[in-house]
Amino acid sequence: MTVPAVIGVDIGTSSSKGVLVTLDGRVLRSATQQHPVRRPRPGWVEMDAETWWQEFLQLSRQLLEQEEAEVVAVGVSGMGPCVLLTDEAGVPLRPAILYGIDTRATAQIARLDHQLGADEILHRCGSALSTQAAGPKVAWVADNEPEIFARARRLFMPSSWLVHKLTGEYVLDQHSASQCTPLYDTRSRQWHQPWADLIAPDLELPPLRWPGEVAGVVGREAAAFTGLPAGIPVITGTIDAWAEAISVGAQGVGDLMLMYGTTMFLVNTVPDLATSPCLWGTVGALPDTRNLAGGMATSGAITGWLRDLFGASNYHGLMQLAERSTPGANGLLMLPYFAGERTPVMDPDARGVIAGLTLSHTRGDLYRAALEATGFGVRHNIAAIEEAGGDVRRIVAVGGGAQGSLWTQIVSDITQRPQEIPSQTIGASYGGAFLAAQTVGEFSIEAWNPIEEIREPRPHLAKKYDELYAAYLDLYPSTRTIAHTLAAQQER
């Protein structure tokens, strides 16, 4: 006997994930497809859109291998904001340029700030121009690949690309659009046509909908490829971090979603539009919501780098070694700026630093220092959010890194704030599935995904981590000039 269910698929930085979920939130099956990104030059990070579609096909087939469920709706999400330019038929013209981890458009950021006015951009768009913004990357293609840009007519991101392949529709969600600075006016929630005409006069910007709205239905050709029933609704979808926030119910004013993944992401819901030059003020994933958001360029990416560097077969052994180290990693302090840094530093030429190394330090010390570095980065971002007018009353953890106790415990110890951990930390694919379920009925995310445990901070570590946090804040300005010199050499 089959049960009604929904599918959620998320295209991430290092993998794509899919879940098959019943209408009461029970996960029947899950599947993952690993993929690399392309790094053709320092600071460039790209992916082929065909990879996104092929992985969706593989995930949907894996999820539907057994006929235990009747799929009634589809949810999608993906990393972003990304820039995938296509012709008028939706054929990609070049690989997609990824979000803030791609730092190529610094010259375009400087030019647009001068042309449009940095203060005016922040006021109208909610965010200052940075490597996270999609607009400068569109301008980069226009400047550096004019033959390609002359043929460009449409702008996609991973979620909207999946929608297009499944339904034939060309739409984008309001939240993703709000990260297309300076093309979008966050106050009116519309494309800002004068600036769009300046940057991309021939680009047909997509119609805007909310992430949970139905974008279209699965077409016959897509049904044949995927195994999904033709005619079922597909939601508009959104950027992965905002789908993560939906998956754990972090949508109330004062809620902060903390996503543990390849990168670390924070989304705080605020009562009204708030702006800061070192954060992103965005439209929320749900209608009439606003967010202050931050993101670190690397977090889990550093632990993956260390795992490969140490030749370890998995993370479990390294976690055990880190537990045997001490708070403070036996006198090590790391800056986690291994791919530049996004918020609140906003410096694409920042670089990683490991301070205090001696011949007595172990793999466990280094691994713990990496975990603690992300904790200090989270604390730095929370301080910036509160300084900008945010009010962090509740933190909910999500993502692959939230499944182990050590990393979340370290972050709670460093911030001296508790974290709620729900029963499902799958994240964006589960959030997309929940939004898809809302198209066929009314459901509660609290019933779908109740809080399972709370990671309480250990007060006796507060003083030690306060001292280390002060040193962490000093370490970046003390090494910035050297880091920039080395970044320039790496670029050459």
C-alpha cells in the first residue's frame, strides 16, 4: 500500500541531497550525490548546470526505487546566490558562477559602488555590494566575456534551474532576488529596473514569487526522465540556507538559524528591514518576513581539508582526537579565512592563519582549533547582527555538522548561548519537502520536526573563551597586510 509523500531536493556546494517524506514529516528515504566544484583560477568557483539536473535525475530515481509512496508535490532549493546565464531557450552559455566563495568580481564591486553610490545601494537593496552579491558577477561576465554576454537573456540559480527543467517555467523567488544586489529593491520587493538596465540591459529578469508558491507542474518529458508523476506541483524554491531555516522552524522574530555545513550560515529574523554594511539584509523565505544574515566562507570545508591532509578515512577519528585536546586547542588559534571571508569581515583577500604552532601540537589540536575557529566566527557574526539591530533570542542548529555533539558544544561554549537541535537536521531538502507539502494541505513544522535536545553552554569555559575571542579579533587586523600580499601572489 502506497502513502502520499513529497520529494525535496537541494543542490549544495559539495553534494546534492534528496528526501522522500510522508505528509506527517516522516523521512522514508534519503539519498546523496557528491560533486566537486570547479576552481579554474584562485578566487573562481563554478559548476555546470547540467550537473544539477543530472543529480536531480539520479536522486529522484533512487528515492523512487521502491514503490512505497505516491509523490504528490516536489520541493527544490540550492546554494546561492549563483549566476547562471542562458540564452532565450534556457541553454546555459557558461558554467554558473557560485555565491560568495567566488571572489572574482572585486573590480565590478568597486565600479558599481562608485557609479551608484555605496550608501544608496545599502539603503535600497538592504546589503552592501560584496562577493556574495549576484549583480557584480553579471557585470563581470559583461566585462570579460562580451561575446557570451551578448547572447545572454535569462538568469537562473540552482533552484530556479530545477524548476525550469521540471516545469518549463522561468521564475525566481523573492528571497533569492534580494541577494541579486543591486538589481533588486528590497523595500518595494521588485526588480529595480534602472539599475538592471545599466548592468544587464538585454537580460530578461524572471518574474518573482515566494518560495512556497507553486511555480508550475511536472511536465510529461520531465516525468519520463525522473519517474515523477506528470502534473504534480513544483514549488518555486529558494536558497539553501533559507530552506534550512524553514526545516527547523526558525522563522519567528528573534530566531537565529545556524547552519553547519561546508560553509557556516546564520539567518536572524527581524521585525522590520535592517541594514548593515557587514551583513546581508534580505527578504525572508516566508511572505512579510525580513532577515539579517551572515555567512562564513569556510567551516566544514576546513575540516574536510584537514581530513584529506591527514589522510584520514573519516571524521569520526579526528573528532575523537579533538576531544582529547583541550579547550583552546593547547594554545592554538586559527583564522578560518581559507577562501577569503564573507561576513562580517567582507574581505575576499583574507587568508587563513594558524597561530601558536609548536612541535608538540597534534592532529587533534589542529582539528579542534578549526572547530573553535568556526565558533569564534559565529560569535563575531552574532555580535554584528545584534549591533545592526537584530535580537538573537533563540538559536536552532541544522546541517550535517549539527549531528555530532562536539562541534555544537564548542560553538555553545564560545558564544555562551544554548542551541536547540531538532530531530531532523537534514536541512534544506527537508525544508523544501515541507514547503511542497504545504501545496496540498496544512502542516506544522513543529509537528514535523520537534526539538530533540538543547546544547547548553558550559559556564566554567566562558572566561577562557572570552580571552581567546579577544585574541581572535586582534589576529585578523594584525595579519591583514601580509594576507593581502600573499593573496596577490596567489592570484598571479
